[in-house]
Amino acid sequence: MDDTTLATPTEPRHGADSVRELVVVACLSATCAAALGCRRADPGPDLQIVGESTRVRLEDPVPAQTPWLVGGRVQLVAARGEKLGIQVLHRGQGAVSLTLATTGVTIGGYEVDSFAVTRPSTDMYGGGRSGTFADGLTPATVPTSNPAYFELSVSEALAPGTYTGELAVGERRLPVDLRVVAATIPPLVPRVWAYADPRELRSTGPAPTADEVQCATLFAAHGVWLTPDLHLEWYAARRALVAGMHDLPVVISDDPAIAGGEVRAWIEATRGTGVVPFAIPIDEPTTPEARAKVIALAKAVRAAGGGQETFRFAVTADPRPEYGDLIDLYISLRTPRSANGTQWTYNGAPPRAGSMVLDAATPGPRTWGWIGYRWKLPVWYVWDALYWHDRHNRKDTPLAGRELDVRRDPTSFDGGEDHGNLDGVLALPGPGGCRPTLRLAAIRRGLYDRKLLELAAACDPAATAALAEKLVPTALGDAPATGVPSWPTDEATWELARRELLELASCPRR
């Protein structure tokens, strides 16, 4: 980590101008195609509804049918305690509003910014597509953007039943049915840890800034811990932000002579708290020299009292015989099911896991919840979540790197050969810290799915296991390195599976 404080990120502007420009280009292209006698693709209906994990590309035809809009009625299904997101795709001008005749459901509306990708993400991120992608969210009671986005938070105390309402899109009015099932999802406990460089939030000392607190709170509401690796002197001031976090990411030196004392200090600071600190002092050791350094450092950690219950030495790599039993935690892109919950994974790219980049295929990181359930992953590690400056590929730019201007170019990481669109950016700079994205909402959707899988398994383990295997046959270390993913890339299939889980989780046979 450099010592230079990052500059204040620029707030991305609304993507309407760029969308208009692309629409003009599309119209010109269509005119040329018509002159040549080409048939235009069916654009689909003027109004449609999809879920929060559909990666909407504005140039694509709108789906002709979805489970959310059937026979002119909006049809939603949820568990008590669940948060449900829907995107309203509409070509007409006008405001969009959603109401329900119950106080047991809180509805939040959002304007959605769409960002133009001209250089698709490379294969390192699972590949990508050019076009204009819906993503950035700004709260709005009555949004006017296309798509408009709504989140429905269902109270745990709401009685099961069907609640009616209305979706208004410009002059159109559609009836809404929300069926609430008997299953109840308890509050989400984060199962994803996302690293964030605190300098992106104007924080360089032990105490978090107000921006950092706002961002951490936002991420926690999506089932994600947002925190940097903690220095020991930071722990007391930031303890409230990581309350409930069993595995605490911390900093130790990569010098064995220094690391031992730091490990002992961390063990003492967390004794009796139920917190187990861990550190990744050497990232992705690929050379014999780096692996030798891992072994030397791991021995120092073990000699200082480190181990599974006190302080875990972690490495982002696959197990190797030369490490013996010195590594307490492996975090691997290729974690196999045979690891049986002893390993974590991180980031993701198809066919191993859904990608979190802007131009990824549907359903992106929603897959993490299902994969986490099937592969028994305790934690999914995300590096980075607020990569608002390209710190690692500065080229000729000064520290701290090229500043992200998502409206001009959403490429966040650019190493030349590899580049990703909003790679490492799960939230955008916003007033008071962070504003959310649809990709962050997709992570939360997957974590709710995982809770439903667990509830369903308690009612009918065989049917739940069969459904999970059918939807995600292979992933992580049990999937091939390249090729198409084993899971479906249309969100409708995922939604139908979720609705099946809702019925299973309600224990219909009991």
C-alpha cells in the first residue's frame, strides 16, 4: 500500500446523454440496414420486468416473456424477511411508481445509470460485451430512468398471503400481486468479505471517516463485509464496523523476524472475543522464491502461536505438498467440493463462477450464493470493492493512479493485456461515501437464495440438493478452466428455481 492519499473520486454523472448518443447510432445503423433490405430484429415489448441480477444491455431486445409479468399482471413471490429487487424496462417516457396495499412491505425506488462499454472486459474476467449496461443506483421515489428499479423489503411479521398493488409506468397502470409465503428468512449475516482501500474514502488513520462508515453500512445491508486489512492500532476504532465478523482480515509484515511479534499481539487483542484474525501477507505466490518466502513466514506465524483457532496464516493459492500443514487457510479460484468447507474462494469468472464486471453475462455474482451453498464456502473474498483509482497500473500517471470516470470509460483496471469494466468496483462514488449498483444487489440476491437453500434443505434435503445441482452442476475447481458455464444465463430460470425454493422452505409436508 502506498503512503500517498488518494484524490477525492469524481461523482459519475447520469448516463442518459451517453444512452441518447448510442440510440442515435443505433437508429442510423437501422436506417442503413433497411436501405440494404435487412430485417430489423424484434425489439420485444415496450414494457417488461426482470429481476435485479439480469445484466440489462439497452441495445438488446426486451424479453418477450418473464415470470415477473404474466397476462398483464405483475406477479411477485417472496419470503418474509426477504428483500426483492425488480427492474422495470420501459421505452416510453414518464415516471414509474410501485405501490402495495400493505404496511408490511417497504418499497424503495431508484434511478438507474447506464454506462457505455466500448472495450469489453478480457478473458481474465470471463470476457465481456460492448454496449450500454444498466448498473448505478440513486434513490428516487418515482424514477424515470429506463430501466427503473425497485426494492421491496418484506417484514418478517407480515402474515402469509397475497397483497395487491399497482405499477404505474407513464400513463399505463398494471395490477400487482405479491404472494408472501410462510418461510421466514432471518437477517442476512454477511458471507462475503470485500476489501476496500480506506484512502478511497479519505481515511488514512486509525478511525474510519463518515464516508467509510456509510459505505460499510451499505455493504453490510447487502450481506457483504467492507473493510481493509486492519493494522493493530486501527482495531479499537473500527471494531464496531466489523462487529459479528468471525474472520478478521489483518496486516502483518512479510518479514518473519517482525511478523511473530505482530501475530502474538493480535492473538492477545482478540483473545476471548470469538474473532479469529487472519492475514494474506504474500498474494498468489507463483515462483519458487515466493513459495519459499511463504514457508518461512508461515513457520514464524506458527511459532508465535498461530493456528486455526488463534491466528490463521492464509495464502491465495492451491494447496501444495511443500507447504505441509503450515497453511491455515487456502483461498483458491479452484476450490473443489472435496475441500468440504475448509477453503474459501475469491472474485470469479465463468465457467468457475459468475463475474462481477459491468459487462458480465447474467446472472453474474448471483451465482456466488448457490456455489457457496453447494461448495460449503464459509466466506467469498472480493478484491477490490472500491477500486476508484487504478493503483496497480499507473503507467505514467502520478500516484495514486488513473481516476475512474465511469461515464467516459468504465474500464477500472487496465493492465494493457487485461482490462476489466468496473472490475473491483461494486459501489460508485456518491454523496457521503458510496452509492450502490445492480451488481451489488445481485450479490445480495444470491445470498438470499443461499438462505432459502438452507431453509429448504431443513424441510426437504433431497429435493433441495437436486435443485441446487440442476442449476449449478459444476463450478470452481470442479469446472473446466475455460468454456461456457454450467448454469443458465437467463434470469428467468433462476427466478423459477427461487420460487421452487420458497415452496420447499415453507415445509409444505409438515
